[in-house]
Amino acid sequence: MTATYAALLGQRPARRLVYALVVTTLSYGMLSLTVLLTVQHTTGSYREAGFAVAAFALLAGVSAPLRGRLVDRRGARIWLPALAGGYAGFLLALDVAAHAGAPAVLLVLLAGGTGASAPPIFASARPLWSQLVDPVLVRRGYAVTSLLFDAGQIVGPLVAAAAFLVSSWPGAILCGAFAVAGALLSLPAREGLHSDVQPEPMPSLKESRALAGLLAVSVVLGGAQGVVVVTVPAAAAHWGHASLAGVLLALFAAGSVSGALWFGTRRWRAAALDRYLVAVLALGLLLVPAALAGNAAELGVVLLVAGLAFGPATVSMFEVLDVVVPGGGAESLTWVTTAEAAGSAAGSALSGVLATRSGISVPFALAAATTVLAAGAALVLRRGRR
């Protein structure tokens, strides 16, 4: 790590927040595979298991702004542990019900309850950086947050798979315990604050064109993510190397981590929203060669390079929220994640159909084209207003 990141981690409140994010990202990284394997172990069907994962994702996305607002308005010290307890409780109930041979519909409902009670620890942590560290270190904090989230998407599934190799019991228990630990560890980071700072309310989309534009581009960015998540495994299987799907996705995450770390140490003169749009535009352009990749090695290189733009887009998005929702709390980030989740669901569904009917090149081309058009149009509109 560079000296700037060492300076960030040299501050005790920052370290405590990082510890909280580490265990939280393990829980969220484990969650989808844990729910999938738990339900599949009982029902013997990936169809019902897929419904359970979808129920979690749907309820988590729809309820995210409500949970963020609850934490903002009623206090993180109370509601983060309370939501984490509910999240862990639903996971434990899912585990017990699965081993008791409960019907699939009950398992799906319990998975949905898990999503509806997931504690918004990452969203709550974002506004803390500006309160806990010097302004020059805030971008480093955002970069570390992005890095940890990406790392969790790699390490979490590995931990979940390893837990199921031992027994079908501990996966859900570990997943819930990590979230509770994350919620509790995030509280000492707030000790330097006299009280939970009351965040500013979210502006309406009519009042803030910048926020409306951010959410619109976030939907498209989420769609590109959904295309990558579904089309990469399809491409690996098409080339006869299905086992490389995880490696290819890990390369995209590794590029994102590297890009975020580099981006977090630089000083930029451009406005935060411009940086975000340029990063999204670069991601779309860098995904173009994916449509032309002829083997796993070529696709791996493309994904690694494209990930270098995704990390800066995430860091810039955190900074954009500081501008378009100044003084905003957890709710501001949950609206963005909900927009990305909606786009990801649409992108995943569409790419699954296209990859089956039209080949793997079409989804990649569509993701690249829509991302470039959305970010490019937003940049042109901003320049026109100036």
C-alpha cells in the first residue's frame, strides 16, 4: 500500500470501519451461494434454489432505500444491529427449515425476509469517511470501500463453498454472524461523533437533474454488470472451459480493485460527475473487444482491462453523492444500488436469452453499446448546459 493508504489506516476510527466492512463483505459475498446451496440441498432442485436467490435479491433491492432511511432517521447505533439481528435470524430460520425438510415456498419466503432485513452497513459507512478522516483521505476511504466490496465477491463464494464441504449447516450461520459482527464493529467507529449526524433528506428527481442522471446511468451500468455475470460463464462453457468462469469473473474484480486503488491516490480537477461518466464511458469502450473474443484467454485480458475502469466509476459515484446529496446518509447510496440492481436483473435476464439464441457476442456488444450511449449522452448534455 502507498503511504496515503497507510495514513488512512493509521487512524483508529478508520481501521475500525475497515474491520466492519471486511466482515460485512464476507457475509454479502457468501450470501447468494449460501442460499442457493442451502435450498438446493433440501429440495434437490436448482429451480427452487434460484427462486430463493431471486427472492432475496428482489426484496433486498426494493427495500434498500427504506432501510437506509430508517438508519438515517432513527439512528445507526440502534438500527444497524437490529437489522443485522433480523438478517441473521432469517438465515438461521432458513437453515433450520431447510434441514427440517420445509416446503420450498417457505424457504423462498425466508430468503426474501433475509433480503428485506439486510443491514445497509456499506451505505451507512460511505458518509462516515468525511466525518472520520481528513478531507484529503476521503477518496482513499472510498477506494478502500470499493476494493473490499470487490474482494468480497471473490472471497465470499470461496468461504461459502468451503463451509458446505464440511457440512450443510455452518454456511448460513457464518453468513449471519459476519453481518452481526460488521454491524457491531461499525459502532466504535462512530465514537468520535457526539451523536448520529442527522442526514439531509433526499431531493426529488425533479429538483435534482444530477441525481436523476446518476440513477439513470446507474441502471445502465448495472445492466452491463448483469451481462458480464451471465455471459462470462456462458462463454466459458461455449469454449469447453466452464470451470474457468470463476477465474474470468475474478479477473474483472481484480481489475476493478487495481483501478480503484490507483484512482484513490490521484488528484483530479474534473467535477465528480464528469469523472463518473468518463469512467462509465471507458468501461463501455473497453467491453467492445469482449464481443470479439474467441477464447477464454482473450476474454480474460479484456475483463481485466475493463475492470480498471469499473473501480474508478465506483469511487467517483461515492464522490458524486457528496455533491448531489450533500450531507446525505445511507439512503443516498441505497437508491444507487437499487438502480444498479434493477439494471442488473434486466441485463442478466436479457443476456441469458441472447446468449442462448444469438451467441455470446451479442450480449457483450449490447452492454458496450448501451453503456457508451448512456454515458456519452450524459456528458454531451452536461457540456451543453454549460
